[in-house]
Amino acid sequence: MTRAEPLLQIENLQVSFFLPGVEVPAVRGLDLVVGAGETVGLVGESGCGKSVTALSVLGLVGDPGRVKAGSIRLGGRELVGLAPRELRAVRGRQVGMVFQEPMTSLNPVFTVGYQLAEALTTHFDLSRQEVRDRCVGLLREVGIPAPEDRLGAYPAQLSGGLRQRVMIAMAVACRPRLLLADEPTTALDVTIQAQIMGLLARLRRELGMAVLLITHDLGLVAQNVGRVVVMYAGHAVEEAATADLFAEPLHPYTRGLLGSIPGAPGTRPGDRLRAIPGNVPHPTRVPSGCPFRDRCDLAVDACADTLPELEPKRPGHRARCLRVDRRV
């Protein structure tokens, strides 16, 4: 049987920002696959290239940034190099995106109804009443009470949780095949976080969407995705099924991330959290070889010589490390 083609396939993606006299690489040869109906987590600290990856899919990396090399295919169709008009037909209709910080992503001078209607009128030929009915239905679908009244509200008149629901309603308005959710629960309390993630899971099931969940919250990942890709300094450093990653992380960076959260595998109540020393390197000062070596307790001289390949270390489990079988 021929294997079905992935819905989203990213190969050797390289994205840089070109400032006067200097190139700032943000994504450095990323490979990523999302299957139809699959939920994949893309995790890592701030500055690792997660959001830039998502923006690249939609062709939204603005000047001075650009996709320098690589391929992004959606259902087999190449997106890199598409004309602006063709990309506009993809945005919203085939790929929806929940952007970070709904208070700044929503336009404060337009009503919720206006901003919801924009995607519908861009992609569909609908009457004014049909647009209104669909907007009300979308707000009801994402659990916003009194949806008819909310159409005339401005973002500042809504709570953080309601603004996030409006962002999700906008992202799924055209029933896209793929949803990019970039930190969809940032700054929300844990109760609202659970509601938002439950809403995304329900919409994924009902609409048959694939979801790429971008987050630094590994607790969120553990409960909501089937497969995880860990990014560091613009590279994918580990990829595995969620259960396998949490049961036996192979890359020292992933172990560090897991060790820094309460209740991590292998920890006991009362254990001190283990912080990863140092910080993610500036994109122009990434060390040679393994980009994590300056923060890694297992680094040896060979780690500075060459960047390891992201290769299988266990069945279905890939890591970019020379010392996956070593422990501190």
C-alpha cells in the first residue's frame, strides 16, 4: 500500500532576518511533518524558532526576514514562492492560525463581528445576512455566551479567555485543513487553559483538522498532542510520540526541559527543580557543532566538531545527539 502524503511537509526550512551588515538565522534546516487529522506539538524555549516556523507556512515572515531555502508543501502543493494572491487564498481557507496575544492580534478599533466577517467575505460569496448568521454560529461554536450581542463588542470589552475564543473562531471560520495554534493559552489561568484546549480538541474532531500546537508548556503538550518535535536554536533536536518522549527523553535539552517542570518523570514530591544553565544563544552566536553544547553537562570535544544528524535512536524516536545513551 502506498503511504499517504502528509498534509504539511516542511523540508530543510531556513529562515533568516537580513539586517544591515548581518544575517540573523532564525530557523536552520528544519524538517517537520504533520499528517491529516494529527496533532503535533512544537516545543522549546523562547527564541528557538517556533513562531517563525508557523509564520513561514503562511508566508507571513515580513521584511527584513525571508525564507532563505527549503520547501513547505501543503497537501503536496509547494507554498514557498507562491504569488501573494495565491497565498491569500491559502490563508484562512486552507490554513488557519491562532496568533499569540489576542489583545494585540485582534484589531482594537474594529468590532468582533467585523473581524470575524472579514475571513468569510474574503473566501466565500455570501449575503450580509448569511455572513451574520455564520459569525453568530462561530461564536456559539467556540462557547461564547450571547453571541448575537458579542458581534458588536470591541476586543477591549472582552476577557482574555473570550478574546482567545474569538481568535479561534476566526481561525476556523473557513474550516481549514490545518490549524497553527501559537501559544493559544498564554496568560490564561489553568481553568481557562483547560477549556481552550478542550475546545481545540473538539473542533479538531468535528472538522477533521490537523493541529500544530506551538508552546513552551510541556504540561500542555503531555495531555493534548500525539507527537512532539523539540526545537533548539533553530534546529529540531528530538522527535517522538508524546508518551515515548516523556517516558524516555533522549536529548539532554529535552531532559532539561522535563526536569525543570514540577512532577516530571523520575522526580518525587519535594525534589528541587533542575534549571538548565545559561540561555538560548543569540542567533548570530550559535556555537559550532551541537548548538546545545555550551549548556550541556554531557558535552565532549566531539560535540564541537559537527552538527549531528536528526536520526533514529529508537523505533519512531529521533534525536540530534552523539551521547543519547549517557546520563549525568
